Amino acid sequence: MEEEEIDFKVEAELVIEDIGFTVESISISKKLPSSRKCVYLNVLTKERKSLCVELSVLGFRVVGDKFDENQEDRETKCYETIYALLDSVSPGYVQSFGEALVQKLSLLPSVVSEDTSEMHVESADKTDSS
């Protein structure tokens, strides 16, 4: 079976869309070279910490403490997901993600209640018509 090649520019756009609300800002670096194999993201955390993050086949890793900075000799941990990386460097990310999750979960009871109410109305209608 042939492995599908990942286009990291497309992957980076999806990451930006997915986690944009959990950081102050995130964008693809316009100064560092991007390709289908490697993309650099400039991330400003909730704590106002600037990071340059490399996205490649190895995963996500911080390569600089400033936007558009690639310290090639820097040894940093690679993370499988952007969530894991941000979880390790930004308490504000954790809080933002948690708050968004709570907000979405708080919508569930009303949806479940509405569905349950509709089921009761439908079963009452069936009973009345019998």
C-alpha cells in the first residue's frame, strides 16, 4: 500500500483554523521558507510568549523564541500534535481549551432536553390517535 504524501502547508492552515482561539495569534512565517515538507508557524501564546514552531514529518517542535527564528542547532522535543506542544508551554492554552470545552458541553443538555421533549410529544400524539 502506498503512503499518501502530506502537504504541510495545507496541514498548517488546518492547525491555524483549529487552535486559533487558544492562542493570541498564529500564522505561517513569511520569512522562513515553507514547502510541502516543512512549514514554520509563528505563535504568540496567551502569556504573550513568541515562538517559532516547525511542522514537519517529525511533528511539531519549537525552533525559536522569536517569530521567524530557526535556531537549527537547538535541540528541542518533538510533539506529535500541536495540542501536546501548547499544553507543555502555555497554561493559557490549557485554560482556553478547557473553557471552550465546557462551553460546548453546556449546550448538550439543552439539545438532549429538546430531543427528549420532542419524543414525548411524538409518543403522546401516537397514543392520542390510537
